[in-house]
Amino acid sequence: MAGRFRAFIVSNEFCAGLPSLMRLVENNFEIVTLADLERDPNVGKDLEIVLTTSMCGTILVRELEKGTLPNLKVVINRGVGVNHLPSAILKEHGIRLTNTPAIMSGTVADMALGLILASGRQFFKGNTSAHQRLYPRQCL
């Protein structure tokens, strides 16, 4: 497909659990994986975009030091923070770093509220007791 960008996806987790994101990425980017880059370092010579998540900072540093990503322009992190990425090294190379600051807000709020309710009502203790067929008086 003409006009598509080539993107290096560092982690297989980039689109994990998000089929709509995977379709968007597949439709708009020619994907280069870490395995592709390891098989043929020349694959990275014209890559300008890195799509990433999780703890991939060491991989980026390694590939920059090896010179396999000489034309890299932007690292896009699917997540809230960027402290796991080598921002100083990227800046030295003139590479922009972006993230998605509000992507997890709803999920975190849901989890926090769920844990508050579970803790207050002792759901975990009750669940464990039920699975072990232990029924203390306070759980009846």
C-alpha cells in the first residue's frame, strides 16, 4: 500500500487486548518487529517511527548505539508515563518522545473503586474461604 509509514514495534504488547488499535496500526503502518531488525539490521535504516509500550528502553538504546535506527524521528509510547524510556538519549539524537497521558484514567479509576469495595466487604477473604470450603462464622 503506497503512502504507508514504516514503524518499528518494539513490544508485542503495543496492541495487546485492543483489536481496533491493531487494525488501525496494520492499516496505516508497515510493521517492522524486533525479530525483523535482528534478522536484517538494514531494515531499520529508513524507519522514522517507533511504536512502543512497556519496558523497552534498553532495546531502543541498544539499537541506537548499534546504528540500526539512524533516521528515527519519533517514539510513540502507548501509556501514561515515559520514565521507562531513555528520554535524555532520545533528545541527544533529536528524537521526539510522545505518550498518551489519559489513556488509562478510566481503567485505573475502575480498578481503584473495585478494590475499595472488595476490601471493605472482604470479598477476597470470602472467595478464598469458599474455594477452600472453609466457612468461618463471620462469613455465614
